[in-house]
Amino acid sequence: MHATAQAQPNIALVKYWGKRNAALNLPAAGSLSITLDALHTRTRVRFDDALADDDITLNGERDEAQTRKIGVFLDLFRARAGVAVRAHVESGNDFPTGAGLASSASGFAALAIAVDRALELHLDARELSMLARRGSGSAARSIFGGFVEMAAGTRDDGEDAFAIPLLGAGAWPLKVVVAITTRKRKAISSSAGMDHTRDTSPFYRDWIAGVPGDLDAARSAVSTRDFEKLAQVGEASCLAMHAVMMSARPGLIYWNTATVACIQCIRSLQADGTGVFFTIDAGPQVKAVCLPDDAARVADALRTVIGVEDVLVSGLGEGARIVEDAHACA
Ligand code: PMV
């Protein structure tokens, strides 16, 4: 009745921003991502008959709102297993949580894998991806490694809204340089930001309508390893997402001064022929996706940008998986 899992965050190159059903966490459009290898979530789960309530610790702290959210997530698995037993969950990240580094993606992917093993459900990757989606839309993608596509699906029950692996991490070993511009938690969660954008932006429909074309371009760039094409669609999708966020009323601005300075730094690297493009999620951190030989130059350049607190360099990594208990929680 216990297991430990590890998962890594993923970074979307074609962005997800909008739900077609909030209760089932169904995306309004598909997305395409890369799973990282340098940032980790480790989650240990132990079901215990003696517990009256779930006991949940995230990065060494107990938080009522998170406990409630994770309890609801655990109920999905308990219902499948036909049990009511409560669980101890201990989860730790070796990177800033809730700051636009996709900690919810790795968190719910690791939890799904650990709970599946602890309850001996033996669900397949597709089912685990759908369950991870219920915790966080992007978590459905961190079940898999490398390049991953998430399908929006059309069914009301969400049984066709899951991620699939497109290309393994080793098949096109790009690097991602992450420029951390703050370690503070974001003020507005992705879910709240998505609802607000859908409800108030005059451009929301156009944003959603543009995603399938971006997905086609990105999928084809991945299959032909066309970095230039991936760079164009990746930056366009990122900027279109931030444009629709900013066009909400009141506008959502996740960037800070250093975010913009990093974009300008990457633009001048591109002008010098460096193989790099940027992407930014619901937070101020900048992720620079690069050709492997250019990663060191990009990291050096981003380190000199005023306001950049730290720079991490990551390769592409594997999907969520069970690890030995001895290695548990960071
Ligand atoms: O999975 P969520 O609900 O945290 O939303 C993720 C939203 C973005 O990170 C901004 C985009 C994406 O596709 O990951």
C-alpha cells in the first residue's frame, strides 16, 4: 500500500490556456510540450487504515487548500479501487513551487503514478494521463518523456483528452535554459487566469481557433527535427497566449522587467545565428529552448541579464515513473 514516484515538469511549446469543461479539467484546445530532466518532484504515498483523514505534506509543509485539492484527486483513485482508506502523501520539489516552473505538472504526474502503484490499480499510461489531467491539465503531459502532444478531445466525459508521446527525449536532445527572475509564487493560478481570460478577453475565441494550426506546424517540425520551424511556432504560440492573457479585463501580466530583458537578450542571440527560442508560462521565468551546442552560450548570456536570479540548464527527460523508496522525497 505504499510507493514512491518521480516526475519532471514539462514546458509547452504550443500552449494550453483555456478549458472546455472545468469540472473534468478538459482543455479547449490541444498542446505540445517537452519534458525536462533537471527539475524533479518526488512523491511518496502510503495508504494507512489507521488514518481518519489524508495527511499531505508538500515541501515539508501542510496547507489546507492543497490538502483538500489532493484529497479530491485521491478520491478518483479510491473510487477505482473501491476503497476508502486515507493516505500519507509527502511530496518535494528541488525547484521553486508555483512560480511558473510547472510544479503542478510534475506534482500530479508523480502522484498519479505513485497512487496507482500503491493501490495496485495497474492502469495504463493513457488512463494515468487522463487522471493526472484531473489534477492539472499540463500534468497529463508529464506522464511521458521527450516530445508530447495533449489532445483536447471532443467527448463530454473526457475519455479522449489524454497525452501521447511523439518523440523520445534522446531522439532530438534539445536543451532548455531556464532563467529564474523571481522565486515568489504567482498571484493568479492558471485555472483562475484561464477562466478570467475566457470570460473577459475579446480575443479568446481567436486564440483557441489558432491552436490546431500551431499544433500541425509543431508536430511536423518535431517529426523532421526542424529547429527553425519549431522556434517560429513556439514563440508565436507563447506570445499569442500572453497577448490573450493581457487582453483580459483587467489584463493578466505575468511578466516582470527581467522577463522582457531576457526576451531581448534571446532576440539578439538569434540575430547572431544562435539556435535558440523563448517560451514563457504563467509566470515571469523565461525558458530558452536551444540546440545542444548553443546551450552554454545562451546560459552565459542570460546570466548577465539584470534581474535574473539564477539560470538552470536542462536536457529533455523521461516520463513519470516509480523509484525506490530509499531515494524518496527531496
Ligand atoms: O496545467 P495548468 O492548469 O497549470 O496550466 C498550464 C498553463 C501553462 O503552463 C501556461 C501552459 C501550458 O500548456 O503548460
